[in-house]
Amino acid sequence: MSSPVHRVSLGNTWSGQVHPDIDSERHTQSFDVERLTNILDGGAQNTACRRRVESIIHSDPEFSGQDSYFMTQNERYEAAVRKTFHTQMLIQRWGWSEKESVYAHRALSGDTVLGVHKIFLKALRSLGSEDQIAKWEPLCKTHQIIATYAQTELGHGTYLQGLETEATYDPATQEFVIHSPTITATKWWPGDLGRSATHALVLAQLICSGARRGMHGFIVPIRSLQDHTPLPGITVGDIGPKMNFDQMDNGFLRLDHVRVPRENMLNRFAQVLPDGTYIKLGTEQSNYLSMVVTRVEILLGEILPQLQKACVIAVRYSVIRRQSRLRPSDPEAKILDYQTQQHKLFPPLAMSYAFHFLAVSILEFFQRSYSAILDRDFSLLPELHALSTGAKAMMADFCIQGAEMCLRACGGHGYSKLSGLPSLVTRVLASSIYEGENTVLYLQVARFLVKSYLQAQVSPGSTSQRSLPPSVEYLTAPDLSRCPAQRAADFLCPELYTTAWAHMATRLIKDSVHQLQTLTQSGADQHEAWNQTTVIHLQAAKAHCYYTSVKSFSEALQKLEDEPAIQQVLKRLCHLHALHGILTNSGDFLHDGFLSGAQVDMARTAYLDLLLLIRKDAILLTDAFDFTDQCLHSALGCYDGNVYERLFQWAQKSPTNTQGNPAYEKYIRPLLQSWRSKL
Amino acid sequence: MSSPVHRVSLGNTWSGQVHPDIDSERHTQSFDVERLTNILDGGAQNTACRRRVESIIHSDPEFSGQDSYFMTQNERYEAAVRKTFHTQMLIQRWGWSEKESVYAHRALSGDTVLGVHKIFLKALRSLGSEDQIAKWEPLCKTHQIIATYAQTELGHGTYLQGLETEATYDPATQEFVIHSPTITATKWWPGDLGRSATHALVLAQLICSGARRGMHGFIVPIRSLQDHTPLPGITVGDIGPKMNFDQMDNGFLRLDHVRVPRENMLNRFAQVLPDGTYIKLGTEQSNYLSMVVTRVEILLGEILPQLQKACVIAVRYSVIRRQSRLRPSDPEAKILDYQTQQHKLFPPLAMSYAFHFLAVSILEFFQRSYSAILDRDFSLLPELHALSTGAKAMMADFCIQGAEMCLRACGGHGYSKLSGLPSLVTRVLASSIYEGENTVLYLQVARFLVKSYLQAQVSPGSTSQRSLPPSVEYLTAPDLSRCPAQRAADFLCPELYTTAWAHMATRLIKDSVHQLQTLTQSGADQHEAWNQTTVIHLQAAKAHCYYTSVKSFSEALQKLEDEPAIQQVLKRLCHLHALHGILTNSGDFLHDGFLSGAQVDMARTAYLDLLLLIRKDAILLTDAFDFTDQCLHSALGCYDGNVYERLFQWAQKSPTNTQGNPAYEKYIRPLLQSWRSKL
């Protein structure tokens, strides 16, 4: 189980030995790191498979080369296209499966393009008929076309019905005329659109026989397959610099009466007959299905890894960084030995695990329910939607907060791009916006909670009472009015804190329903009443989401009975996750006297004691994520801990040092001299 | 009082008319915006002076040119040097005062270099003797030299005593030998060091007559005044890419036994005689003085403007952005009409004002006490240190949080660099690290609070009781055990919520002292006990800082009796600031029953009602900051509200659109064709 020292691609002339401060941390073998890695990977076979792919990727000279920290946006895009192209070759050469392709993507830290191609495929499979899938999927998979998914517009994001792009059916030619009537109708943001895509799945308002039929998907060729120039009627380009995702050509698209054949409307859930008759086959919800699919996949594929990497980097740095003394006679202390540093880093570390198990459980639920939904059984969709929506919003929120905390916990070096942390922070920041803006998502969860709460109020035994979806069953569970904890150790109990979270979430949901009803009963119309209580609903939805994360973490631990050492170390993280949430929201637990002030103090004592326990295993817990140095690409978080040597050596390679200083001759010299001459 | 439409430098071909949605917001003349601007500027004369400088800067073609959003780090640096150079010319041509230079800096959004030059000067004035000031100040002011301040090292930041750079006195030549003994002793981060500076004020461990005498400052020439090459023994360069501050050449410096004359040690507070005798003239604290000076200046000069600009951009965008409907029959609503959007933006907006008045009050206190300190009367230093330290940490924390909230509140467009928000967020993020890492600063405040609390406990009338510094007098004030509020409106009272904050802060400080004493009494040594209670001390220090911000805001309002309309609108912001803090920390108020759950709900009602009231004046409140469009440099926050046109036009200018797509010929075309050929 000894882990190898992963080398980094930028030259290393130092000893290459593991830094003694980090090495000593790995001697406490309180659990089997390799086994924990296997659990995270979903089995030892997956770990082996992943490492095989990683070693192919990392040993391939095509994937090294100029350093991304020193590239322009154009260079980043070009490098990403090159890597994507070369990855396709490897996938073919090695016959990699879907899973192996995902591992390749992970090894490249997602620094590739044409990812929206896959979203297009998912949307096609969700919204297209069997005929349409049969036609477009092979074209897409064999890269005869490069496809993107074009939904968001310059003036419209969240509110699908507000999209302005129009698709007007012309029965004379059996074509749809796709058109951007205003500047705000310009498609804006789709990935791969700016410079790469040949086709776009355009979401547009369907107009047929004079009636507006809402949003539908249309496959629109946008660039010539001969020379890649925009087709007639198409204005397309890149939206320019963003906070991150330089490698991605997010684009804009304007359509000027572009015609596509009738068969290009995706018609699993709705059809337009040749004469313009509109036939609806699905519900309003069915359009949202492809968004649910994407939302589930990004949890583990995109959002969580950024937090996990940030934790690896910050924790490793915190054991080699020594600063100040704990006692005047001591040598300078590892900063991870400061309670405040543990308080910064261990809650995000605990979340790195909590969210892993939450995302896995949602993924499993999704896999169970997806085929039923494709068969037009939508009964599980509300639950799936609420779960995936809430998890996305919560994970985005806390992964942003956590990654930023990791950056700040590394002081100045965290702020250097060479630490890798700025790119993790700015990348994960986007997750609060893409695939549904977080506040909007939380409020969708809130509507589900209001509905569920009202359903739970129907008196038991009444015929109108249907059973509640599992994720909100706690709304009908018998409730304690007081927490029974009598000392700090009582808080180290999943049963106790899960119940506490359930109680608190239930109270907030009840309060939010009550506030809503009070307003409507006092004469406000329901929409105004909703808006005037959304801050309260938001709070309730967040509490519910946190509850689900605590619950799924403790349930995952129950399944680890055969791994007592791992179960124990993860249990501490689960405790910490639950208690950190209680302490940062203590007002919500104190509000109705469920917890007393004295109990909050006990929880705090338990929390502070946990920090010390987790401290001992911190490095091992981050090693278990098994990110290679190449994948972390951080001077601060390298496996061997030789941080300062790397920072110094990497900095030398910056264009600020290698390209001379033309500003000296032009400005600094004249500046110095102009004054000197006046003296 | 009509404000002009500020044009932006990137071409604008649209109508140029003010967007009707933003125009209508300015029709509610509930207060005189111009008068509020004057108050923020410290008088109408200052406003006029500032605008005069701004109009000179903004009309000068030297300051337009290539757009910073599209530049590399090297281009940003070169442009900044050019602007700095040209600003120096303007300062000379117009005979600008210190104040006017500050306005010029503001107009250029700090996108200049050689700012550390001024920090050098401040350090020189604080630590240098009159002779030294007389020698170096003119050289610096006339740019015969370019100076930087080199303190932080690769392996050392916060802990001054841990700095490794050595200055060993050699009585034979009457020189100091300055040396970096290890890689971690490399000076790292100083601004202007990487490519510009000719001299550095190097902080180093003084060694004379074999004894280590702690940190002292030494002026060290590092680059030739003839050709700017590094002098013998000097290794100097740029530390490479950072999260922001591309224009700044933060640098590294290694010294290999570099000799400087004895007179180059700054000796206001300590001297080395020719024979090596060491004479101490100041206290340990005196070395910290120049840091206090800088910390006070950055509050208004660097940290707060980033939040204020973010608020301007986000609030303006939120009244032209329409999304979803409040009622099914309505047109899409301005997003600022959503309660959740107000909840996101108005607390940061309130802080933009609260922190302004806090920083002004600290600046005034600083100006009153600075000359006494220079005369070696250190009695006011602990209070000044605690105030400036706490304000820096708190303002950095909340300005980061607020600016990020503003970015996220603008959805996808906020994430585009063209919005201006990413650069504000990444820039202000650094403020939690520079000039003292926030946690370290909070804990310095905590030590001051512990000391003050213990002092307050000495029984009244005892001879050993000295009066407490004003900022902690509340620790001895008579305390209520219960908040008297009986309905929501009772919370709209500065007296009531200031008392509530004082009560809560006092309780947390008392608790932190108690925890510390309990641990030491149970046998822990004092240092270990301190470390094991730092999370608790942190919480107490934060509460104290928030209390000071609430108190200074309400005191500033009392002085606005002659401006009832402005007083009223600012009072709402003050209420909101205080109540938002109470609600986000409700646990700390509920803990001992000072507030009941019912009272927290009343505070929430008062808070939600305030959001609606502030909504009406939101645009005017952001207009009052009077940032020109050039200074905001945001497609989203422009004064005329023509957001979408600007986004579309600015994006066209991105190198991603203007420099072609070499990746197509190299990779995309072969990719498409390689597969096609296989079919």
C-alpha cells in the first residue's frame, strides 16, 4: 500500500525525496488508504482501471508541453483541442470503454473541449425519437459532426419559457424557420459553440399553425462541414474571456431565418405533423429531463473534484508550512496544528466525503428511475428532480465556500496561480450558475417541500393521503421537542444529529408554509405571497438539503461494517460534518428550544475534540482521493511536499521572467532619467 | 443634480440613450444623490476636485488603448508602467496635490505600478531617522530611485521573528552583510520588486557582536541605476501568475552576502554604533507601526472600493435584467424585484456604507494618534492597532463575501470577465491575505479583548483599574439580560440593536476568557490553552468587530441631523446592516436567552420590510458612489444600462474572435475527416 511519488512535468532538480514533515504524517497507519481509495472508486477493479488509464495519459508526451498557467485564452483552447483530439486517438487505440474515457477526462482535469458533444447526445437520447437517435448518434459518436447544446440566451437563462428564439413551422416546405428576433435572443454561453461546433441543438419557441407551443429542441447545422465557415443566416463566435474555462469556446449564435427540415425537431415528447398539427406526447416536465441527467452527472464529474483537490493541496501544504510557535521554546509549528487551521480545512474535507456518498446515492436512485421516465412513467421525476436539484445547489455552494477557504488557508502562496487553487476556486464558482442558478434551484426544492408538507398534513388514514417520497418521509416521523444530549460525547451519534437535523428542517418548512398561508389569508395574492416569503423558503430548502447529506453519509457508513478502521475514521468526518452544520446554524436549533445554549456548547466541545482526532489522519484522508501530481498540477500540493523548490523553479518559467522587460527601455529608464536631468 | 451619461472607451454604436428600466429608477428623488456623494467625498469641494482629476484622466488618450480584459500578464504590466509614467507627468504638469494623486489613482482603478514606492516612503518615515528621511525621501519622490518594501519570504509571512534573511554587522568595514541563507529565506511577493525596483527596504534579522537583535529594516540597492541589471550578489525576478494583480510585478529576491553601509539601517528606534554596540530606542511594537499605517490606508483606498463597485454593477444589472414572472399575467420582472435578489445585494450595499463610515472614523483616530506615536508615546498604539487590525480583517471578509455575492447574483453574465466582477472578486480576495492574514489579525484583536475584559473585571474603585480604551468601554456598561423588543418595529432602533450587539460581544468575550481559564486551571499550559480556544476567540473577535461597525455607522448618522432625507435613507441601511448580522448570527443572540425565538422572527420581519424600502432607492444609493463608467469598466454596470449591446460588442473584440482559429486546420478538420474516411 505504499504510494509512489508522483513527479510533476515541470523540471525538478531537487532531491526528489519526500519532505520529512509530510512523510512522518504517513507513518500513522490508522487505516488502509488503498482500501479507502477502492471504496471511493467503487471497487478495487475500478482503482486499477483508473490508474492504468492515468499512467497511459501521464506518460504520453502529447499531454505535457507548455504550461497552462502561462497560456493565453487562445493557447489554452488550442491545447485543449489538441488534447481532446489525441484522447480520441487513445480511446480508439486502446478500445477504452465509457468508464475509461471518464478516467481519461479526470486525468486531464477536464482540460479538454467537445464536452458539450456528450450533453448533446444525452439531450438527443432524452428528447429524440428512436429514429432520430439512430440517425444522429452515430454521426456524433464518429465525429462526423461536432454538436453543441444551445439553450441560454443573452437576455434569458433560468426561465425557459422566456427564451425568444423562434421556430416557425412552414407547411409549404415542411421546414422550421429558426430565427433570433432580437439581440437578447442571441444564444449565449453554449460550450464548444464559439469556434468548434458544426451543429447545435437549439432550444426554441415552437410556432405552428399560428399557435405558440413552448420550448422544443431543433438540430441546426451551423458551420460548413467543408471549410467550417458559418452557414448562411448564421452569426457565430466566442463570448470572450471568463473567470475560468479558458480552454472552452463558449459561444454566441444568432439565426436569421435559418431553415431546417421537419425531422430536425426532437420528437419523443411532441410532434408536428406535415400539415402543422401539433401532437403532445409528454408532460411539461419531460423537457427538463436532459437537464436532470446533466445535473446528476456533474456532481461527481465536475463539482466535487474541485473541492477534493483543494483539500489535498491545502492539507499537504499545511503540514510542511511552519509558522510561529505554539510555545516560545518550540520550533515553528506546522500550521495544521493550529486549531483555527483545522477549523478551516476539516469541514471542507468532511464535505468532500459527505458529498461523495450523497452523489453516489443520488446517482443510484437516478439509474433506478431513468428507464421508467424514458418509458413516460413520470411518478419518480419530482423526487429525482428535487434530490438532484438540491444536491447540485448545496454542493455548489459548499464546494465554492470550501475551495475558497482552502485557498485562503494557504495565505499568499494560495493566491499564486502556481498553487493550483485559484483555478479550482474560479472553476467551481461557475457551478453555482451553470445547469440552473442555485437560488432558483433551492426554490424549486422549496416548492417540493411545501407540497410534501401539505401532503403530510392530510390526516393519517384519509384516502387522499399518498405516501411521501423517501427523501421527505421525515416530515411525518414522530418528533422530539427537546434534544436528549446531556454531554458532549452524546453528540457523536448519527441517530442523535440526524434527528436534530430532521427536527430543524421540519420546523423551518412548517414555518415557511405558515408564513405563506398567513400572507395569502391576509389578502396577498399567492404569487406575491410566494415572493415575499422566498428568503424563508430558501432557508428551509437549505436545511433540508443539509439534512439529506448528513443522512446519506451516516447510511453509507452503516454499509462499512466490514471495514471497522475505515468506518471509524469516516465516522469522525460524518460527526464533524453534522456538528459543523449545527454550530454554523445554531440559531435554527436554539430557536424553539430544541437545543439549549448549554447543548450548543457541548456540540462545540465535541466538534473541537473531533478536529484533533481528524488531525492525525488528515494527510491519509487526502491521499485516499488518489489524485496524481499531474492531475493536481500544483506547486503547493505535490505528493512529496517539496513546495518551496517547486514554487521557485516554476516561477522562473513564467513569461514575466523569460520574455524580458520592454517596459524598462520604454518607460522606466526615461522616468528615472527625466527626473534626474531636472536636478 | 442630473448626472451625465458616462461613455465607455470600447466603441458604442447603439443609441446611447439611457435604458428605460434604469432611467425610471432615477425618477424617485427621495434624496439628493449629489449631496450624498459630497458626504462620501468629505465635502462638495472634494467631489469637484475629484471630478476635475477624473475628467483629465478620462479624456487623455494615453489612458485608453488596448483593453485590459484581453491582455497577457506582460501586456498588463507594460500598460500599467505606461499609465504610471504618464500619471507622473500629469501630476507634474497640473501640480497635483497628494489628494489629487489619490483621485487619479482611483480614476485608473489602481491599474498602475510603483505603489509600493509609497509604502517604502511610509516605512521610511516611520522607521527612519530624520537624517535618513532627508536623504532618501527626495531620491524616492523624484524617482531617482524606485523603491520597494521587502518583508515576506518564501517560507515566512505572518511571523516576523521567523524571517530568515540576515544582516550581520561587520565593524571592520562598518557595513551590514545581507544574506539569504536558505531557499525559504528568499524574499517573495513584494510589489514592484520583480521587474521595476532599484532599491529595496529589506527586513532582516540583525546580528551584531554575535547577538541576534530581531527584525530591522535595511535599504539595499538591487538593480544598477545605469542599465537596470541586478547588482552583484542579487538574484531577482517575478513570482509569476497570480489570481489578479497582473499589472503588478510581485517579485522574489535572494541576497548573497550583499554589503550595505551602516547608515542604511533605519534607526529611528534602534541603532548600531560603529563598534557594533546595539542601542534600542523604541519598543517591540514600534516596528509594527508602518504596517498599521498601511492597514489604515487600504481600508478606503483598496478594499472597500471593490465592494462598492461590485454593488453598483450588480444593482444596475438587476434592474435591466428581466427574468420570469412574479404573476403569470405580468411581463417578466426586473430581478431586483425578487426578494431573494434584494437579500443578496442589499446587505453588501449596506456594508458599502457601514464600512465607509467605520474606515473614516478609524482614519480620524489614526490622524489624532500618529504624531504622538512618532514622538514615542505608545499609549494609544494598542487601541489603534486593535481597531485597524479588526477593521481590516472584517472588511476584507465581508467585502470578499459581498463582491462574490454580487458576481453570483448576476448569473452567467457576472462570470464573464466583461462584467468587471471577476476582477473585483479576485482582487478583493487578496485582501484577506495581504497586510496581515485575517485569522492572525482577528486573534490579535482577541488578545486585546481578553486583556481588556480582565482589566474591566478589576473591581471598580480599585487603584489598579485604568479606564478602558473607548472601543471596549461597552465591556463595563450596565447590561440587559433580555432584549426589550416587543414587535418588529422595535428593531428599527440604533439604541436597541447596538445594545444587542454589545451584549452579545461581551458574552462571547467572557465565554472565551472563561474557556481559556478553565483549560489553564485544569493544567494545560497557557500556550496550549490559547491554541485550543482560538476558534472561540475568533468568534468573539468577529462579534466585537461587527459591533464596532454598527456603532460607528449609527454615530455617523447622528451627525447628519441637517440632512433628514439622506439620514433617513442611510438609517435604513444601518438598520439592515445591524439586523442582517443579528439574523446570520442568531444563535449567538439566542444562546443565553437575550433574544427569544419570537424576537428573532420579529427581527426577520423588520429585515424583510427594510428590503422593500431600500429597493426604491437602490439605484440612487449606488449612483452616489459616483464611479465613472471608465472606472467601473463593466459591460454590466454601465450608467446607461445598455448591457446587452455592450456585451455583444465587447465580445467581438476578444482575441478569440479576432485572431482566427488555427486549431481548426490543425486538429478539428483532421478529427472530422479521420473518422469520415473510416466509414
